[in-house]
Amino acid sequence: MRVHPFIEAEKQSGHNVKRACELRGVSRAAFYARCQGTTGPRAVRDGHLAERITEIHRHSRGTYGAPRIHAVLQREGTGCGRRRVARLMRAAGLQGRHRRRRQVTTIADPSAAVRPDLIGRAFQPDAAAVDTRWCGDITYIPTGTCQFDQGS
């Protein structure tokens, strides 16, 4: 919630700034500090921490997210919370990489008959018999005919 416009308007109209600050629940020192544009100690600390987070993220080649960066900072003795690290990473536009979820390509039918192995698991090409063994797996291609749940 911004309180500056109300207090500034009261100040310009010649009213008491102390009373306006009391009505808004803001100290006069905080109001004048904000008017001067000085940054508070937390903002200064956030700036230094954001620089260090960016450096750690770059050193990890962009793979570390907030939990790992927080662990590195804790090992170094820098006291801060994981959520603060996540907030500063969001503000800096940094994001860790994560592994992709493994895609289920085949759902085995337990009642299906076992097919015979006609080539004896020998998948290497035979120079003497060209074009005699062809094999492939197209089960990863969705056809829209199967109604199984792919998420399990």
C-alpha cells in the first residue's frame, strides 16, 4: 500500500505531516527517507545478494535453482532464506534447469501373446544379406486409438 500521495498532498496543503503519518501508520523518518530516495538496508543487502546469486548461477552454467543456490550460500556462511533467494532469482530473470519427465511410450498388455524372436536378437547389419532385417519401434507415436492414461 502506497502512502506517499496522501501524505504529500497533506504537506502541500500546509497540514501537519506528523498527523498525516500517524493516520497512515508511517513514521515521519520513513516518509522523509522515502522522499529522499535513499534505499534501506534490506534493499542494499538484496542487491549484494542478487549479485552473488547471479554469479553462482553463472558458475553452475545456469543449472542451479533456488534450493541449490541457497545451499551454496549456506555453505559460504551467508544467512538468507530459500524463499528470499527464489524471489531475487525471479526478479533477476534466473531459472534453474530441471530434468524432463520420462515419457511413457509403451503400455504392455499382460494378456497379449509372446511374439517369437525371428532374428535371435542380432540387430547388427549383415553384409552378406542386405535388406533382410528391418526393425523399428513406433510405439511412441500417438495414434489416438488407445484410451490408456499416459500419466501413470
